Amino acid sequence: MYPQSAATTFVLGDRPVRRLGYGAMQLAGPGVFGPPKDRASALAVLRAAVEAGVNHIDTSDFYGPHITNQLIREALHPYRDDLVIVTKVGCVRGADASWGPAFSAEQLRQAVHDNLRNLGLDRLEVVNLRAMFDVHGPAEGSLEAPLTALAELQQQGLVRHIGLSNVTAKQIADSQRICRIACVQNQYNLVHRNDDVLIDSLAREGVPYVPFFPLGGFSPLQSAGLSEVARLLGATPMQVALAWLLRRSPNILLIPGTSSVKHLHENQAAGRLNLPEEAMDRLGQVAAA
């Protein structure tokens, strides 16, 4: 089921990126709202990520809001030529830190311009449309109107590539009739595997799949089986969980987030971790439990 080895890069849009990237969501304050407790540490993590070879950073202007993009600009601008920054639109934050849909053409236009301004860019490399029919997971609903609005911004040269987030297989198929879909970003990890069939389908099409919450998100992965494999390999459970994803399919791009330089380097080391067949078999039992 799993290849013996995984390539270290995959094409995102039309740019090759390392399959182990970085997600900036955790750089904002608690609940992804407000500023970080330690701004200097947040800037240090971003710089350490790029120094470690990361060239795919995931962000959004509704993280904070505005906070993570401003941190990215302060830490990394002017950007390296090979750095691909991927952002998201389709959501707005309330004063109470709530998450609400922002799907109108005007809201999407404003979101794109906010991302451009706060990141210090003239054009966004990849913009994911985040479906908000259900905040907690994919739910059916038409994306035609917001996707058409994004496609118009693409035609204006403000956006290079369009992706989707928190979507169903039907929404992806419908969207591909409107514009090329550069990537899909859904929740997926060792124990949350609703997208198994979708990942394989996208792999055949050469479309990157970017799992958010690859380590469980706000509820970190916990499993006796995972811990046992990690102990036998001399690795951390989180490194094993990331290595499993890299081996799961060659089109998977990872964006584990952290606000710690130490954890950043631990996550990056997962790319060098070899999982033998017996470890894969044991982890398969974890996923099926």
C-alpha cells in the first residue's frame, strides 16, 4: 500500500516545494486570536524554518486576524525566490474570536487585498478558498459564486493559483469545472482518515493534498501504538505521525505548526525518519482502532 520511499519535493501550483513545510497558525495568540505572547520568539521560528530549508509556508489573514501575515512579512521580507506562501480566504473573525463565513465577492476581494498588504506582495502565489458550510468539517454546498469571484481576481493578476480547503470530493469536482484547482487542504492524520479515497484520487491527478492538523491540532494525537513505534525507532510520537503521512502518499505536503524553534527542528527531522514495514503495519492498526 505504501511506497518504500517518498520524494522530498512535490509541485504546488507550478513550483516545486519541499514536502515538509510550516504552518503559521500557532504564531497568533490563544484561539488563533490576537498577538503572540512572545513576538521575538514567533519571528525566530519563522526565520529558523526558512534557514532549515522550508520553502512552503501556510498562513491566512484571518489568523489573528492579520497577525501571522504581519509576522511573516517582518521576519522574512524580502522573500527568498523559492519561498511559496499559501494563504486562505472565505472566513472572517468576530470580536469574540468566532469564525464566520465571508463568501461574498466584496469580502473575498477585501481578503485578497488584506493578504497582499500584510504580506507585502503584489500577487498571492496560492489562495485556498475555505468552505464554511460547517466550521468543523466538510459539508456540501455550492462554491460556484465565491470561486468565480476568486477566478476573476486571478484573471486580474492578483492571484496565481487557487486551492480549496475543508471540502468534499463533489465540491472539488464541481470546482475543477470553473478553474484549475492547485491543491486541497482538509483535516487528515494518522487517526482521522476520512479522506483516504480522496487522497489517492488526487494523487492520480497530480494534485497536492495538504492535511491540516497533521498532529491532531488542538487535541494532539495520543495512542499507545503510536508511542510504542516511536520508542522502538528512537523518535517522538509526533515525528512518527509526520513520517507516516509522508509515506502515505507522494502528493501529501505537510504544514505542521509550532511556536517553538526546538519543536520546529523536531518536526523537520521527521523527513529523515525511515519507517520499516513492521512499523507501518503497527501504525495501520492504530488508524483502524
